[in-house]
Amino acid sequence: MSGTVITNPVIWADVPDLDIIRVEDAFYMISTSMHSMPGCPIMKSINLKDWEIVNYVFDRIEDNAAHNLSDGKGIYGKGSWASSLRCHNGIYYVCFSCNDMQQFYIYRTEDIENGPWERSVIKGLLHDPALLFDEERVFVFSGNGDIFITELTSDATAIKPDGIRQLLLEGERDGIGLRMEGCHAYKFNGYYYLFFIDWPRTGHGRRRELCYRSKELLGPYEHKVMLDDDLGYHNKGVAQGGIVDSPSGEWFAFLFQDHDAVGRIPYILPMTWQDGWPVIGGDDGSNAPVSFEANLPESAAIPIVISDEFEYASNHLALNWQWNHNPDHSRWSVTARPGYLRLETGQLADSVVLARNTLTQRTVGPACSGQAVIDLSGMKAGDYAGLVALQSQYGTVGVQAEDSGERFVVMGLNRGDGGMETAEKHLYAGNEIHVRIDFDFRDSIDLASFYYSADGEEWTSIGSPLQMKYTLDHFMGYRIGLFNYATKQSGGYVDFDYFRFAIIQ
């Protein structure tokens, strides 16, 4: 087998709280998806470098006003957090907690790439869970600072009535900002291994990866710092994840790093064993490589964000797209006008963050650009349609229809104080418009710039660049979204002819 060079980050986009398993020659990865639907993306790779989205665990977690974005608030920063992915006796398991529902969810399937998934719900939260199958017993490790162990039934669908359920570990308190969380649990060679992230205020003052181990399930556990390294990026620690082996016996750690507005991005690092301890970057865990060669096969690079001409034979979309909250499926179509995505307005909204059926993809570093062309013929007075750089502090560029029958190109923004502020508007006479957003994440510059054009050749800048900020109320890297919402009356529509995306090196 020829080797492949893995260069970090393996995906320069928001793929946080990742968990990876290997089944024969295939690696599968899952990630937090929060308010984006469908949720819990399943990605596949044969070399840990090139990842393809192959499935989602669910289309929606719940069908209620908050998840449908009809309660005036939504579930921003909530929804599904930190999923754990495991395969045991031919069955794949995914579990996570949903903060807004105060519930713990477990999904099972025999076919990770196609489903269907069987769903079980347990009342109460198990924060940042880690599933562990220990022969015929099943455990979940969870918590923040105080780490608990909970035994599940053998089919992992409920808490075992007479099983273990107790405090297992207490993380350090002195000099620690974020006490340990984000558990990943394994059992190898007679040891139980638990991996955590924490964030000390002392020393380098950045997030780091910890490993706890014990020969007994309930301890006592000893621990070491596994990685304390920023790989040269603004003292932002690479941490929170676990480990996986390759078919040839190599070992790797998978972790993520905060990269400000673009989000939390995944890293794959080589790992060795010394005296039964996993080691990254030397004995002190401070010299991890940005690039290295692994005994894994080469494969074609598959983009995580795609261009789309919306040419579909049936009413479905590529897996790269996610809706911002549960969609109203009666209000969108790629078959009503073949070759176009039609977004019809439904419930009224006064800002894009409260608009249903906004269709999103991730943004990608170091810089990227997304553009679309929109047929405006079906708009009604009060409608606003275009592209959005989506986070709590967002920016939009699009067309707003007025009561007078006139249309204006509007650049709108929100700096975190609620509704949309119109930064600039230009009268627009055409029935078709090209809109574009350029994102610059280089060295955390984090600027988004907005443009429009009548022909896709001559572009006009509008408004001012948006200073993008990663905020915890959304807890997600910036996304680019296609939107159309009504402020006065429902039933208007626009047709997106295409969406085109490019990464800028």
C-alpha cells in the first residue's frame, strides 16, 4: 500500500465534536449539528484525509414550535450536541443529548450509510456522552467537571434499572477554566481509557487533551496530559476527541481546534503507545506535526461544500445542504421549475435568523466565495430574498420588494442586537439578480464582503464588510445560506438558478 500525506486541518470547516470509528477498511465520522437539519452527519473516508457526507442520523429531532423556528427564538446553540458513534456486533449506535429538550437520544441501525435508524429517548441529560461496549455490558460516560458513569440495557435503548449509575471522576478545579468534558471511552489491552478536554488558566492557558486510564471500570484512574499544542495558531489548543487505528495497525488521534468565525475544525494526528499510554507529539504532548505520512490509501478529494445547479430528477437535495431548523417541505421544490430551487414564503419573519427554510452549507477556509442567481418574478411586497453569512451576527445581500412595486438591493446586517439593520440599499429594475458573498478567514481576519450584479460579470460592492464573530448563542461556524422570507404576506416565491462555491487559497 502506498502512503498518503495527511495535512492539517483535514477539513477547514466547522466539523466540531467529532467522533470516528473504523469498520474494516472504512472510517466513519459523526459531528455536532445543533439546529441544522437533517442532523448528525455521517461522513466516510478510507484514509482519514478525504471525507464524504454519506448520510444523516435523523431528518429532525422533534417537531415542535422551537425546532420549527415558529416560536420567535428557535433552538440556536441547542439541538444535538457532541454525538458518540460506535459499532457493536454489526449494529451502529449514535447517542447525544439535546439541551432544549432535556433528553438523551440513542439511534441504532444495521446500515450506517442508508439507515433506517431506530430511535430511543431517555429523559434527562447525559452531557457530552461516550458510549462504551464492555463485552455484553453498555456504559455511558458523561458530564462536565464531574464525570458520571451510567449503565444502559444490553440493547442500549434505556437506562438499566439495577445498573451502575454514579459519580466516577472529579476533574481538577484549581486554575481550571473549563473543567474536563467531551469524553471518549475505550477499552484496550486490559485498560479503560477515557479522553477529555480541559482548559487551564495557568501554563499556556489553552485547551488541552487529557487521558485517564484504569484497569478497573470504576477506578481508581491515573491521568496524563496527552496534547498541549496550538500547532502555531494563536494559542488555540487542539483538543477534544479520541483515537482510532488503521487496518495496518497505525494509531491516530482525532481532535479539533477553534478557528474563530469559520468554526471548530478537525485535525488528525499520528499517535504511538508508550508504556500503555497514548502519546502525541513527544513525551510532553507539545510537538504535534502539522503534516505527516500515513500507511493509508490515496483517494479522490471530495468537497464538503458544493456548487449546485439544482438539476434533480426528484424533490431531494444533495447531502451537503442542511436547513436552518426543521424545514416546511411544502414551501420548497427543485421540481416545480426543473433546474431551479424554488423557495416560497410561509410564516412571516422580521429577520433571516427567524426565517424558515433557509438552506445552508458550511463556509471553508482559508477563504471562500459563494454566489447565486435569483429569478425575482414571483416576489410579493415585503419579501426579502438572497444570500446570508449566517451566525448570530449575520450579513445579508439580496432583493427586497416594496409596496410601491419597486425592488431594492439591500445589504442587511445584525451586530448581535436582534433584528436586521439596513446598511445600504440600491434601486433595482431587473427580474434577475446575481448575489455574492466573499469570506476571508485567513489568520482569523474573519471578514465577509457583499456584492451584486445584473449579469454575473460586473459586480457592485454594497454595504460594508461584516466583521464575523463566533458567538456561543449559535455555537456554530459561519454558514452561507439561501433565503426568502416574507414580512407582510405569505405565498411569494423566488427561483435560485444555481449556487456556485469556490475555495480561495
